[in-house]
Amino acid sequence: MPVTASRLPRASHIEPHRVRRHGWLRAAVLGANDGLISTSSLLMGVSAAQLSEGSVIVAGLAGLVGGALSMAAGEYVSVSSQADSERADLARERQELAQYPEAEHRELVGIYMQYGLSRETAEQVAREMEAHDVLAAHARSELGITELTRARPVSAALASMTAFAMGAAAPLLFYALMPAGLREELLFGASLALLMVLGALAARLGGAPRLRAALRVGVFGLLAMGGSALVGRLFGVDIA
């Protein structure tokens, strides 16, 4: 008995492309790394300066709030500039399509031919794509702008701010919960370990080598915290 198309099993084909999460992943990883490194370094510096426990925690909280808002503002301004450029390019492309439709069509056909299609196939593909959404077809092929890669300032700012706050909260909790006599040493070790774990996790999500990413982030964290502690030791005053 022949197998018809309706009797064939339907296999689900799901491809979790990493490009779908590239924008928010970049902002989140940057925010979390910055929050963890900057706050742990700040705590190491003011703690090494022999300030009181309350002063250290207040400094850490101020660093968390200020840093999170600064990250959000910086990310919003940066991605907004990208979004403005994309809107300007799309407006220009829309105007060119209205004024020179045939020239734009020939340009699209030429792009598809560069992909390896024959002229006849490229012509057919271009006309069908333009019939579906002419601006989207030209934006994708000429400008490299798609719905997946569009700049989203608000999403990027919120992701960066939230990630920074979460990264900054970790060393604050470490400092508050650790024994007073070993705070600096334990804060240094715990923050460094968490930083390397975060680097490895980010590499796994992005498909990059985890060990290399963990070591890279760990080295910079080591330098930042060590340098801050050194400054605190050299210029701090004993107020006890």
C-alpha cells in the first residue's frame, strides 16, 4: 500500500538560532559583568580603606543604583543612535523604491545573482519577494536589516539595567553575610568565582568556548578587584 503525504509522520524541526537572542544577550551579559566587577571592586576598595561596615554597604548600594541607571542610559543612547540610522536608511530606501522602482528591482536581482542564482531564478525570486513586501525585501538584501536584527533601545536599556543590578547585588550580599574577619578574602574569591561562572554561561549561550571566556573575564576581574583593593590600602585611613 503506497504511503501518501497525509500518512507521513510530521516531524517538528526547531532550530534555536542564537541570533534571535543576540541583542538582549549582549546587553545582559555586559550589564551583569559590569555590575559584578564594578561593585565588587568598589567594595574591595572601600573595605580595604578600613571604613565602617555601614559605610561600605552604603557605598555599594550607591554604586548599584548609579551604575544600573548609567548602564540603562548609555545603552539606550547607543542603541537609539543605531535605530535612528536604521530608520533613516529605511526612509531613503522607501523613497528610492517610489522614484526608481525598476532600478531598485534590477539591483535586487543582481544581489540574488551574487548568491549564485541564475538570472531567471533571481528575477522570479525578486518579483515574488517584492510582491510580498517590497521594502522588507530590499531592506534585508541591501541593508541587512531584518525584524530579528532591528535595534530596540528600550529592551536593551531594561536588559542592561536589570542585569547590572543583579550582578551588583551579588557582592553586596556576599559582604553582608560573610564573617567580619574574612570579608575581603571571601568577597574576592566568591566574586571572582561567580564572575568566571557568568563568563562561561554567557559563552555557552552564545556558542563560544566556555573555558576561554571564563578565564578572560576572570583575569579582568582579578585586575579590577586587586587594583581597587590596592588603592584602598594605599590611600585609606583608619577611622576605627
